[in-house]
Amino acid sequence: MQEVRVPRFELTSAHVFLAAFVAACALASVLIGVAPLQASIATIFLFAGVHNFMEFRYFAARMPLRWGRSTLYYSVGIGGVIVLAAAYLMLYFASGNWLWGLGSWATFSAIWNTVFVLWLAVLFYLRGKQRPKSDWMWAFPAAFLLAALAWLVPQYWSLSLVYIHPFVAMWFLERQIRRTKPEWLRAYHYCLGSIPVFVFGLWLAFSGRPNLSPNLIGETNLLWRITQHAGSQILPGISSHFLVATHVFLESIHFAVWILLIPLVDWRAMPWKLSEIPLFSNANGFPKLVGAAFVVSLLIVVVLWGGFAVDYTTTRDVYFAFAIAHVMAEFPFLIKML
């Protein structure tokens, strides 16, 4: 009789990665669900500036010394970031001014969203032209559809961007794993599949809870900002406890991706490995300029910590206003990786 051999299970690094990710998400969902307001305050205080620094470090390493055939692409990408961020800041800080009524603010916001999606369409189109036998003209019909939604349902459009943004970091991680840790790709897809399960668990546990009360943290203005950011004004029929918990949970994964997971799958992304940055290490690079930019970035992190400690509410407002620049900067690099 022929002996039947049962395949032996072998523990791999991919299995460890999957188990650690799911365990961390489980712990985070419980802690955040129990105290969502405190978790929101703590995560922004500790990790907002640090994850921006890590993003800057990652993008700097992927900026080529010479743009070559990508000159038009990077010009449109960087130019779009500057123009869109400046326009957003103008809208943000002028929205409380007498020059901006509710109707005009909504109109200019919809215009900004339209320009944003058209800018993305141009980036997709230019990237498609760089790939052999590719035609990415489909990006324009998709952009027009999204622009129409931005006009028809502007509040839901803006809220969707808040919840979609954390997944952009997860997309970066997926592209990076494909390049440097392909053996982890299936495990990572399982990790992504677990996220809706945890969100559903938060829904089951906290959707029936009363709305969050300001006496939990003694700061009505801060409570209003946190719950508004999570969408409680747009979705009044859903408990703000669930909305804030879900938003903080997704943002925590976003922070973890940039601070821990991307350096884990690509050791060149470690902040001290400056030799991996062509703009710094190449003989024709700009080491003094890049070095100065890193020093300024670290100082900004320290200043943010100090600002959060002195006046958390105001610093949070200022941070989220200027954070639009890093959100915009993610897209040219992400599309370039496709």
C-alpha cells in the first residue's frame, strides 16, 4: 500500500505578518471602540507629524534625479499639488469670512473637487502613455462621473474622501510588497480582507450607542471637530460613537502603514538610510538641500508635538488644513507605481 503523505505546514514570514496584522487590528478595534475620543486625540498627537515625515522620506527616495521622459508627468504632478493645496487653503481659511456665503463656499468647493479629479485623470493618462500598448483614456470619463457626484452630493463626496484616504496608504503598501516582498502578497490581501470584518464588528458593538458626549473630555469644541470630521453632521442617524471609532481605526492603520509596515517591507525606506535617496547620495544630487529639508521636517514634527501639548484644538485645525498637501502629493507617486 502506498503511503499517503500529508503536506506539512511550514510557518513562514508571511504567516507571521498576517497573524501580527490581524492581532494588532483586533486589539486596536477594541481599545478604540471603548474610548474613541481619547484614541483620536492620542493617535493624532503621537503619529500625525511622524507619519508625514515618513511619507516625505519615502517620496524623496522615489524622486528621480533626472526626469527624462517623465518631465511632463512630474511637472503636472508637482504643479497640481502646489495649485490645489494653495486653493484648498484659501477656501479653508476664507470660509468663515463675510466674502464667503454658504452658497458660494459650496460652489467653489465643488469647483475644487472637479479640478482635483481632472488633475488625477491627466496623471493617469500621462502614466498610461508611458506604458507600452496602454491607453488610459478611460480616466477622463471616470473623472467626469466623479465630478458630477461632487456637484450633486458634495457633502457625501467630501466625507467619502475622508474615509478613502487611509486606503491610499494601503494601496502604496500593496505596490511596495509586489516589488520587494512578493511572497507576502497573498497574506497582505487577507489582511485587507480582514479590515471590513473589524469595521462590521465596530458596527455591531457601537452603532446602537448614544452619541458621544462632551463631558467625556471636557471640551465641546474639540468634540465637535472630531465628530464632524468623522461625518456625524452628514450622517445624523448613525451613532457618532461608531463613526469616530471607525475613522480612528482606519487612520491608525494608515499611520501604521507609513511608520512601520512600509519600512518593514522595504528597508531602504528607513529614515537614516540617506544613501538610498538619489537626490542626496548621487554626485549630481542636492545633498545640502535634501538634508536641510529633512531637518526642517523633523523640526515641524517637534513643533506639532509642542503645539498639541499647548493648544490641541487649534493645532489640530492647522494641521488638518495643511495636511491636504501631503494628501495631494501621494497621488503622483502612487500612479507612477502602477
